Amino acid sequence: MNKILFHDTTLRDGEQTPGIAFSLSDKIKITNILYQIGLDIIEVGFPAASENEKNNIKKISKLFKKKNTILCAFSRAKESDIEIAYESLKEAKKSRIQVVAPSSNIHLKYSINTTKKQLIKNLRQSICKARGFFEDIQFTAQDAPRAEKKFLKELIDVAIDSGATTISLPDTTGFCSFEEYSMLISEIKDYIKKFKKVFISAHCHNDLGLATANTIAAINSGARQVECTINGLGERAGNAPLEEVLAILDLKYKNLLKKNIRLKKLAEANVLLEKITGIKIHNNKPVFGKNVFTHASGMHQKAVIENKNSFEILKAEKFGLSGGKISIGKLSGKAGIKKILNDLKVSLSGKQIESLTKEVKKYSLREKELSNSKLKQIIKKIK
Ligand SMILES: [Mn+2]
């Protein structure tokens, strides 16, 4: 069974989150944690964007002199971008260039204002040029789902003919339903089957809340590579969160997941990215959300205390997190309160626990969720 290749774009698409600019030290820390997770490809940035970006990527490349992780640089279909990408990546042991060109009419006109004929020419020239520098070339057909199929296929033909071996079909605008994205992946997969060693990559945005679902749909339709970011960072509504895609693969499609992936490192990556970006993910966001492994209802609490699997489908510890947490509030019952007392190493009589439960219900009408220190105050009162 072919395992899924993970391409992380936290440092490139993730940096396109409004309000984010990574320093060199941020980039090194992020690259390092992505490397520790064991991802196949780390997209380190867009070296032609500025002298500073180019130099930063160069410094990261030096750190990957002896590492097998592929470092990838973003490039437009411009020969000068390719040269700069080579300059910045040449010290890395393994490198890849990602040549990106718009494929939809609307992006052709408003993103680069060029003709189809000119774009085909630029794409051919730039990938041919890239072949002189890189063994590993990805062509990314920006806004592929909204492109005319005939033109999209023409671009793919030129890209493969010139030397690309990975074809990325990004849903750049987060436009696709999962049926639409599945159909696109299947159709292009079928179209390129004559080329034995060419892979399809999925890159999904979350404008309709479908980035993760579409990424999984793409895998099921034959994509071999997926592009994700930590915490779902990225343009607008963000990209498919790496942690969600990994959690789904681990739970449902384990045979597609490489054995060297260290899920346990994910929690560290979440904390690092929240710290660097100042963007905390929402409490109910899958995997990393503060509430994901916390239980509020008394009935749930009772069940989870006895067996976490009753209400937790993911094993928190696998991701470096802890599960089975109890939130004390209006809905808590005796089981939850006993558990917290146990954690706080406080022992109370059955009668005291009953009055504490009553007090907690009363207090939580005002305070919603009771902190441990508040709980201690109430315990003092009833003792
Ligand atoms: Mn993108």
C-alpha cells in the first residue's frame, strides 16, 4: 500500500495568514518541529519574495545538509524565481521546487494578467530551467477546480513533459464540495496514468469548512500527497490542519500512514505556533481545541471517568495531549466532583460531597466554569 506523503506549508501558506511574519529564529524553530514530526516535505517559503526571505531559506537549508527531509521552495513560472530558489536551497541534502501558475481564467486575468499562450510558454521554460537544478519538481495549478478542464490538462501536459513529477491541484479558494474535489482528483489521476511516476497532490482551503474533508476525499480518490499547515494556518479561512488530517489517517486509514510519523510531537507544534503567531485556536477546534478532551455534562463525566473511550474517539495521549478532563460547572454531577476532589487530594464525607455538589451548581450559575481555586474556596466554606 502506498503511504501518503505529507507536505507541510506552515512556513509558506501559513505565513500568508493576515498578521503573521516569521523571523529567521521562528522559521528555524518551526522547521525543526516539523522535522521531528517526521513529515516528508517542508515548504520553507518563497525565496524570490525578498532578499531577506532568500537568505533565511539559505540558512535553513544549511541545517538540512545531512537530513533526508525534502525542503521545498515556492516559485512562480519565471526563470529568475527558479534561479533564486536554487541559490537558496542548494545546501540542503534533498530539495524540491514548486512552480506555481494560475490555471483558471479569473486568476490568469487578475492574478498575473497574462494570456494562456504566454503562460504555457513561461511554464515550459521555467520547468525546463528547473530541471537543470532540481531532480524533484512539483507543478501547482493554482485555482485548479475553477479552471477550464482543457486548459488545465494542457498545463499538466506541459509540466510533465518538461520534468514535473508531482502535480498539485490546489483548491486555492476553498470553493469545492468534496464530491467536486474527488471528481477533479479522479479525472486528473486517470488523465496522467500513462506517466508511471507522477503523483497528485491535494491542497485545500477552509472557506467552506471543508479543507480537511476535501483532503481526505482527495486521498480516497488517488492523491498521493497532501499539503497541510499546523493549526490550519493559511490564507483567509486557512489550510487543511495537519493535526486533523493525521488524526483521521491514524484513526481510519492507518495503513496509509508512514510509521515514522511522531504524532506525539503535534502538541508541541501547536503550542509553538500559537506562541509565535499569537493566534490561539478556537476552544472547539478538533484535536488541539481546549474543550476537545474536556467534559461538562455530569452523565458524560461519569462515563469518561470509568472509560475515556465512552466519549473520546481520539486518544489524547497519542498527540501529546491529556484526555478525560472534567469541567466543573452547572451540569457537573457527583462523579465529576469526586474526581476533581481526588485530583486536588481533598477528602470529604458523602454528606459533604452532596452539599458541595449543590453549592457548585449554585455558584456556576454566576461563574459558568469553576476554577480549582474557586472550588477550594467553596470546599472551605462547607467544611
Ligand atoms: Mn494555498
